[in-house]
Amino acid sequence: MCARTTFAAVIAASIAFPAAAQDAYVVGLTGALTGPPASTYAPAIEALRLYLERVNAAGGVAGRSIRLVIQDDSAEPSKATANAKKLLTQDNAILLINASLSSTYAPVVAEAKRAGVPLLFASSVCPKEVYPPADGLEFCTTAFASTYDSRAALAFVKETTKVPVRIGFAAMAIPLSRAEIDFAEEQAKALGMTAVDKEAIPPATADYTPFASKLKDADPNWVFAWAPWVTQVRTLEALRKLGWTGNYIAWAHLEAEGELARLKDGNLYAIGANTLFQEGLPVHREIAHAAKAASASYPPEQMAEGWIAGMAIEAALRSAGAAATPASLASAMQALAVDTKGLRGGPIEWTKQNHFRTRQYYRVYRWDAGKAAIVRAEDWLPYDVK
């Protein structure tokens, strides 16, 4: 049985048990445990579960345990809608989490607003509503962020390329991915680059060759992809099979560390806001130990997003206190600082107007054939979020 199936089965079994005691904080999550993009979301969901289990084992928060209720939506909006309604009206969650594709956002946001419950995007891309001036109920811990990611990626391309840049773009045909690539296209032009092609690829695509062929025929020397990992890597692999040898820069999703080592492609660059586990920080060892102790379905290097979300949830609940309600929790989340212990280039800081973070840091990695290892191609690049 594959890891994805195993973890989905564990979750299905865990939510079948009777409800926990009434004094538990109830946190509800709808996420893509299965479906084409599950590899980007399921590991983070498992890591979040492991983190909160550790909090409970240590006595919980203010004497109360945290009950995490997880529902699989397979990245389908209709399932996400049904999940959100159940989590809010039957489980009485005081915090709702979305860990799925942006196509699920609109209905989940609508349900959260109707219930007056704060909504946290964790491992799912941060929507524009968390940036200044932020929506009062929407928050995000996820590393990747619309517009800022493209600015950082394209700045790196411009800085490191000594010849005129001809750039192609690849997105998944979902709202935020398409919008980001549209933004990146205009940003590239503003930087003096020539945008040669842009492909929006459906989530369930089996054969990437037609899209890769269009990109290759446009003769780019760079391609920038901003989408779930499945779209990014399969587009790259299709391009390589067609004989394209240019540079490819992709967002460093949870799969990136393992995939850089697997592909050993010196012209593949992964830009992200998370520190790779090869850095061997104490927090990396902590996550690895927790994953091993729990016989986790996914490798620890795919767990940073879920761990960081757990840190933020624990901090928010501690700030809200034992009598936390959706309203008091939302208020507490609007003045929060979370030390990521090196998992990111800096802390997560939320203010009343900014529910993303006050500063975002980017690092670029690539495979170095000479060293037979992943190396930093660019160290932390800070961007103030205003």
C-alpha cells in the first residue's frame, strides 16, 4: 500500500471514533489527502497531526487538548464545501483550516465567514486576502505567496543570466496558479525579459507532452513554473524528453528536496521560503524523530509546512486562552509572532492588517553534479510585505 493511501486510511479511521471531551479545542481541516495534487498537501497534514499530538501529550494548551478533525476533499470544491459545513456545524470547530487547491477556496471562505470562524491556509497557497489590508478572518502560514514568489524568482533569473532572457511559464489551470503566472508574465516584461509562451495545464492531465511542446517551440532559455509540484515536475520532465536543455525555476514545494536529488538536473532551480532538511538544524532533527516515532507515512523533509502550521495554531490558542471562542481566537491571531526555529528565514508575524507575515525570505537551491549534492544557489533574500 502506498504512503498516500496509508495515511488517508489512518485519517478515515481516526475521525470515525467518538468525539473527544467537550473541553477540547476543536480544529477542523479540509484537505487534499487524495487526488492528483495530494503529494503537496498530505505530508503537511500528517505533520500538523503529529505536532498537535505532541502538544496534547505534553498537557495540551491551558489544560485543554486540541481535537483535530480532518476531512479529505480530494481537491474538489464540492467536497470541500460539504467538509466545511460539517466541520463548522456538526463538529463546532473554532478554527477551520484549508489544505487544498485554490479552486476550493471560495466555498470554504464563504462557509467560514457565515459561521464567523477564522480560516487558516496551511500548505495551500496564501490568497491575496491575507495581505495588507487583511481580511479579519483569513490567515496563512504557507511558505508560498502570490506576487512575492514571482518577484523573487524573476529577480534571481535576471541577476544570474548574462544573456537576454526568453522566458516561458507553466501553471496549473486553477485560479491562483493562473493568476500568479499572469502576474509573472507582466513582471518579466517590466524587467526587460521576453515572455515567449504561457501554459495553463489542467490538474488531471495525463500527458504533458502537448504543453511542453508548445513551450519548447517558443524557444525559451528559462521556464518559470508556479503550481503544485506534480505540474511543475511533469512539465520539466516532458521538456527534457523533448530535448530542451534550458534553465527551469520552480517553487520548492514539500517534494522539492527529494526531487532535486532524484532528478540530478543541474539546470533545475527550486526557490522557496523553507530551509531544506539537509541543513540539519535542531528543529529538523526534532521533526525527524517525531516522524520516526509515529511511523509516519511521509519522510520528515516533507513536513515543514505542517509543523509550522502547528506552531502557529498552538501559539494562537495559548494567546486566546482556555475560554477561546472563534471571535477571541481571531483577535489573538491578529497579534501573533511565531519563532519558526530556522524552518524559515525569519518568524511568522501577524498584525491586524497583515495576516501573512511582515517579512518574507527566499532561498534558491539546485543540484551540483560536481559535489553530487544539493547546494544553495542564492541565500536568503528578504522582502518586506506591505
